[in-house]
Amino acid sequence: MSERESTSDPIVDLARQLLSLNSQAVSIYSPIVEQIVTQQSTDRSLIESTLDGLLGFAGTEDGLALFKKLCRYYWDLGPLATASYISAFREMWDEESLDA
């Protein structure tokens, strides 16, 4: 963030930085997810490390879309592992689904 974009409110500055970080994460993870899916990768280590990283950004619309796409792909390869990622997502981002 440039000094021109800085405000006197540190909360606003922090929110802008988080939005920027989320945008950067989606830009970085998008081609990785696309490559995994289009090349039909079976590299569980790569898939799981990508899901680990995406989990931190799944609270945003674009991050969640990537997380879901990779989970749907991974389900056939590792349903138990995928279920654990979905559970982690719910604990981290979707507390309402845990109350049901």
C-alpha cells in the first residue's frame, strides 16, 4: 500500500492490507489449482499443501471458490482427507453449519 492510500485510521489501513493480501493469494493459488485439476494431478502432498494454504483465504468469495474447486477434485482421490479439510473450513469460517 502506498503512503497516499494510508489513512489516519489504522483499522481501515489493516482492512485494505487484508483485501490486498487476499487478492494476492487468489492470484497465486488460481494457476496452481487450475494446473492440479487440468493435469489431473494425483500428488496428494501438492494437493493437501494447496488446500492448507487456501484454507486461510476461504473466508473470501474468490478464495472459497478455489477451495471448493480443489475439494471437489480431491474428493475422488482422498475422501477422508477432503472431509477433514471441509470440517476445518467449517470450524474456521462457517460456524453456523456446526450448530445445525
